[in-house]
Amino acid sequence: MLTQESPKTQTINWKPIIKKFVAVLGEKGVVQRKEELLTYECDGLTSYKQCPPVAVLPRTTEQVSEIVKICNQFSVPFIARGSGTGLSGGALPAENSVLIVTSLMRQILKIDLENQRAVVQPGVINSWVTQAVSGAGFYFAPDPSSQIICSIGGNIAENSGGVHCLKYGVTTNHVLGLKIVLPSGAIVDIGGQIPETPGYDLTGVFVGSEGTLGIATEITLKILKTAESICVLLADFTSVDAAAATVSDIISAGIIPGGMEMMDNISINAVEDVVATNCYPRDAAAILLVEIDGLEVEVSANKQRVKEICQKNGARNVTSASDPETRLKLWKGRKAAFAAAGHISPDYYVQDGVIPRTQLPYVLQEIERLSNQYGYPIANVFHAGDGNLHPLILFDNSIHGELEKVEELGGEILRLCVRVGGSISGEHGIGADKKCYMPDMFSEADLETMQWVRKVFNPQGLANPGKIFPTPRTCGEAAKVSIQKFPDLERF
Amino acid sequence: MLTQESPKTQTINWKPIIKKFVAVLGEKGVVQRKEELLTYECDGLTSYKQCPPVAVLPRTTEQVSEIVKICNQFSVPFIARGSGTGLSGGALPAENSVLIVTSLMRQILKIDLENQRAVVQPGVINSWVTQAVSGAGFYFAPDPSSQIICSIGGNIAENSGGVHCLKYGVTTNHVLGLKIVLPSGAIVDIGGQIPETPGYDLTGVFVGSEGTLGIATEITLKILKTAESICVLLADFTSVDAAAATVSDIISAGIIPGGMEMMDNISINAVEDVVATNCYPRDAAAILLVEIDGLEVEVSANKQRVKEICQKNGARNVTSASDPETRLKLWKGRKAAFAAAGHISPDYYVQDGVIPRTQLPYVLQEIERLSNQYGYPIANVFHAGDGNLHPLILFDNSIHGELEKVEELGGEILRLCVRVGGSISGEHGIGADKKCYMPDMFSEADLETMQWVRKVFNPQGLANPGKIFPTPRTCGEAAKVSIQKFPDLERF
């Protein structure tokens, strides 16, 4: 298997580098004070931390290009960061690396309603895109839970998903073209203003590449027409199996809901304890939230069909809401589920795996078995329609040695996902956190093929080193991400 | 700009190479007789011809891998070919190259209805996939006009489209994973059995790479549930502008038809002359065919809305059909349009460009102006909903010098598409035919970035040389495709 060499920590003289950064961005565009830099020591994966020696705040494509060229000149790695909400440590700084923060690149550059697209800078917040076009009856479909804070650039890096990606696809399905700064500093345009441009689909390979192939500085997004009608159904079940079977049956009936989410008993009670929706029955083994959108006639017909499928599978109650307020109320608990887990347990560890939908009952049983075996409660709250699991392992990190055991349990769950034909990541990316599981999913030749692509875009390995690809280290050591050089690939 | 060096034709001693091919495939798997090889001298782009010195017919992934390894050993290029229906010369042999024909790789390996996927070999015919699953109420969405003869492998190579790609997306949206033989002969798996696997999206970059990155030997396809109800509307207009405006208005209303096709007066009359549908009014300036699918209630509501939009834009008549027979009759003329053009003119040259939908009226006017300027009638029959034009330039190839003028006219149309923010290819690929237009659409840096990817997968340049990327030659000389070595890219 291809591995990355263990780095030797170098002593870098930052003075001339920072002087050049200041010449491009001014004093205010270069963050050097330790207390300010601490903001950037981790992303949403807070268990891994590394304070960067310097962070820069460019405003334009040209400035990003200049910064990257300076990094090349001095052979220092650079890591792009949006809002820092990622959950796999994709924006985790490396030792002796420059953090390129896009939070001043927040302009919506163009909105073209007729052709249903918007051009934005990478620091634009996900929900701003919808806000900018909703008045005219449009929206941007990918909606990660963090959408009121996460950036479009970060969404591109991690190929983010969300509740509505079941019907409308994840981020990559909503990106038409990109202006990118390559790891060399060159500026290129990939994709275009229309879907399916000729030549290689570099937009496809760039989206989800977690900053290892360059930095997107202008992003052309698809925007969609808002549905005429939306309805949310809440169905409660006395068994997890029945809820899982319902998910399969709904899709098998040819209905693709806008979203279809499942919460188990632990999640339901956590949510009711913390945000008191008073909608979710505390004694249910599982609930399903099914959102249906489309024409009014279509929603009304599908609502009836979904209701019947739920009842056929033994749902105790099926309620529905079409008015925005009640819909919001039904969703409120789901949206607060992660936060609620943080209230009922000192710590939680969220996993992100995908399985074929038909394996839901088996995999949920196996997770319960693992939960008992390891002795940690696991709350399940997830995108059931996509088979995208989010088990939350509840534990107390202040007890020495617990984190390691929990990470081991998390690893078991991921391997279970792979075993049934699924994947080690649904929407959170691989980042620093999961690279050690890549060999569970991909063969040496598969990983080597990906490494070629990385190598060709990023020959010096300066763009986001130590992410995605496994190193010889064991899992849990990812916090020690550092400057890594590419190995000499056999074919080069 | 990056260019490929002019090749020097080498004299290759085929005897030891063929001996090795026979050892892998047996005598019957290796085609050497000139009269049999003539079958393979061109694909659907019949103006370019080159007879290959040898063709091989593998049956398994391992055999493809062995053949490719032998090609590497002797440094001879190889070109994969499915059914040979491609329209851009993607499967055009190069001088001294081996043609790897997939027509014995025709097994449907697995059908998994529950998870809505099928695994097929590359030689499987497009329509066979739907045939294999239609009894259970499923279908494979991408439907090129050639679907009863074109192969899935060819669809992958060219990222083929079709009438139903407006709503459901082109081939790349329906491929989950691939087993591929790399240009080195190594076998790797990319993508997977579920959408959105982690790591780089190599499936995305492979689909549409026209055989330059390797050969797909096992393809995991998504299959979709057949809609409950389907309805086709035929609307006729006294002006092309009104028909074009209707297309925009339908999409703006948030309706995504299954397909939306336009035919102009020349096409209508050609079709009625040849296949006599007796459905298309000969005096119409343009007709629209709009297919709506979904739940019965949804189809019924959308049918009404589409009808109203057509009438608002001055449609003279709007008829509709829901029963399979009449629907087929309405589609019959559209499907026969290319063939009909071949009946009313000694020759035709089909172009394939894409424009933003809102530019339809302007671009169609410009095409008419160019038609008058050059003095060739142009029939327009195309995927209007996608803005994917197919102007058919009618001419007589037996008149010396006509082809060159027609190609010049075709080039003008493509440049027009690029000028309004569109693309030089919608669904036919670049192949040998259009590589000279790539610089009209992409900058040097953009093309260089694509070349890197090619280089990294295909370092010796043996996989389908002379395709996609521009050479220093002028357009129209593509027939002289030959062995080409990669230039030394600056960064290597």
C-alpha cells in the first residue's frame, strides 16, 4: 500500500514569508497573534487540535493565488478553511502550515434566476444562498445541519449532504463550475455555466477532495425552484425494525421524499428533555420524519400513500403538517438532536457511515449489539432514506481511556458499514479522522489511483497534507498531522 | 497551449504481439483479416476512417487486463470500442493501434431490485438494461437515440444523454461504480455500490473520458422505478421564437418534464415525407414534444399547466396522449428525424452544442442567419429543455469542397454556443471530431489541468491517443489520428 513518509519537523523562518503575505493582504489580512490563532486550532472535530503559526484572510481569487505562490516559494503547506464546522478534521492545521481562511470572501457575485444559477465566493454561508433567491421562489438544495454557519467552500471541500439530499443529491450535484487556485498558484476554470461540459469532469473530482487539489474561489451553483407544496409526516413505531422496513417500502413504492429521517428512543428522549418539542412520543422505539414536496396534488397523493405504508408496517400514529409553523415544529427536535445528545451525556462521538437501505434493520441490530458489548449507549438519528447513519456514542471523556474505547467502537461500526456494501463516510468527509479506515474500503490499487490524482494536482503535497489518505500511523494519532511529502510513486 | 507532438509512424512487427493475443483469447478472439477489420474502420462519424491492423474480442476483465499489458509491453496504443455508434469519432482507430472490442462482454452480471442497481459488462446494449428490469417496474434512464444498439461501455465513454436526461440526468448521474482496467493493465474499482463514496470521485472523472483513462469492464448502474403515469403533449407554433419562449416558461414554472424536444419546419417535413406520422403539422414553424411523468395526479396537473403555457405563447394546437400506442406514435417522428434528414438530402452533418436555455431564441435566429450566409439548409431537431442543440446541415458530399465549407459552418455554430455561455458538446463527446474547438472553450491552463489527469492515468499515452485534446493540426484533419506521445509537461 502507498503510504506517506513520516515527516521531519522543520524549523521554518516565518519572517520573510509573513512579510510577503503582508505585502499582498496588508497587516489586517495576516493573523499572527497566538490568542487570535487559537480560533483556528481545530474544526468541528474538536478532539484534534493544532494551532497554525499563521493565518491569512484573502478577499479575491488573485490574492489566494499570490498566497499559494508564496507558500510554494518557501515550500510551506497551506490549508483552506471556511467556517470550521467540518466534522472530520478536514480543516485541521498541520504543523508549520499556513491557514488560508475564506471568511472575508463572502460576496454573492451573480444571481441568474432565468438560468437557475448563482455565482458565489467560497466564504458565503450556505443559508445565504437560499436567502438571496427565496423571494423569487428559488432555493439552494444542499442543507447540512450547520447550514446557518457553514460555508459553501467547506461544502465543496467535503461534498456536504443534508436532509434534502435524499431527493436532490449532495453538493456535487449542485455545482456547475468552479474557478480554482491550483496548489501551484495557477488559476483555472473547471466545469462551466451549464451542466455536462466536455473534457474530463474535473468539477466532479474537485468537489469532495477536501482541499487537497486546490482552493475554490468562485463557485457556480445550481438553484432550484421552491416546491408548490410541502408536507411533513411524523410516524411513530414500537420497533426499530418496523421503522426501517417502512423506509425501504416507501422508496420501493417509487416515492422519493424530500427527506426521510429516523430517530431512535434514546434520541427522542434526549430531544424531548432538552428542547421539549412535545411532538415526539417518548415511548416510541423509533420515529420517522418524512417530508414530501412537489405540486399540491402530488403531495396530497403521496402523503396518503406514505401514511398507508407506515400503517401497514404497524405505525401507532401518523400525523402530518403542511403549514410552515407546524412543519418547523416537527423538524425542530431532529435539528437539535446532536446538541441534545451533548446535554444528556458529558461527551458524544458522532459517526458517519452509509449502508444500502435494505441493510438498515440488520445494521441497527448490530449497532445495538456493539453498544451492549462495549457498554456505551448509542443514540441513532440519521438520514434513513439515504442509508446515511449517524450513531452518537455517549461517553465521558474525562475518564481516562474512554475515548480510545469509543473510537474503537466507532471503527467497528464503520467496518460493519463496509461489510454490508456501504461506506465509511456519508457526508462528513474523511479528513484527518477517518483516513485510517480507507484501506477497509479501498484496495491498494484503488488508493494508489486516487494518490496519482492528488500527486498530479498537488505534486509537492503542499495542499492540505495528511488528510484523506492513510499513513502508517494507527488511528487516533491523526492530531499529529504534519508536513508530509509524497512518496515517490512507482510510476513517476 | 499544450500540444501533442506530431507522431512518427513506426513500423510495428505485429507477429509476436498477435501471438500473445491469441494465447489469451484463442484464434477466434483475435480479428486479423482485412475484410473483417473493415467493420471497425470508423464509428458513427463516418467521415473519418482508419482500419485497425488488429482487433481483439475479450470476454472478461482479466482478459482485457492481459491484452492491455501486452500493448504496454510492445508500446502499441489501444482503443476500446463498444457498438461503434458514437458520433464524434471517439472509437476511431489510430494507425498501428489495437482495437479492443467489447461486443462479447454482454452479460448482465447482477440485478438488485431492492437497492435499485444492476451490474453489467460494457458490451451490454443500453436498452437491454431496461428490458431486464421492466417486468418488475424499473428502467434505466439514459436513452440515447441509438439505445437499441449502443453499448453501456460506449455510453460511459461518451457520457451519453438522451430525451429523458432533462429530468433524470445524463449517464454520469446513473453510474455508481466501475471496475476498470487502467492503461497500465492494472484492475481497480472506483466508486461503489452506493452513491457518494469517499475519496476522490474517480467515477465522475472516468465517465465521459472517452477511453483515454482506461476501459470499464464492470459497471454498476442505478435503475429507477417506472413512473405511474406518462403523458406526451404535442404543441405546434407558427414561430420558432414562440416555441423557444415556451420551453423557458415551462422550466421557469418549476415543471421539469421527462423530456422536452423541439423540431423545426424542415425537420417536420423531412419526417412526414419519410415516416408519415401524420401527427406533425407541415405548416408549423416548430413543434414541441413534452413528456410528463410521475403520479397520475401530478401528470394530470402538470399537463394542464403545460397546455396553458403553450397556449399563452400562441400555440395553435396542443394535443396529448397517455396511452402507450399514441405516445409512441407522437415520438416516432422525433426518433426518426436524423434518418429522415438522410432521405431528403444526399448527406447531412450533425452538430451537437449546448446553450443556456434562455439563449434559445437568439441562437436559433443566428443559426438561420448562418444557414443563409453559407447557403446550406439547416434542420433543427433537439433536446430543447436542456438547451442541447442538434442542427443538421444538409449538403451533398459528392460535390468537391462542400464538406470543408459545411465543417466551417459547423464550427461557427459551435463558437456561437460558446459565446453565449454554452458548450461545444452536449452528449456526443469530443473524440477526434471536435478537439480543435477545445481552445474556444477552455484556456491553456484549463486544458493543461485536464492533460495532467490524462497523463497520470495514461502516462505512455497508449489509451485512445489523439482524442479530446487539440493537436497543432487544423480541424478536418482528425482522420489522420495516429500514435501520439505525450509532450513533456512542464511540471513533470
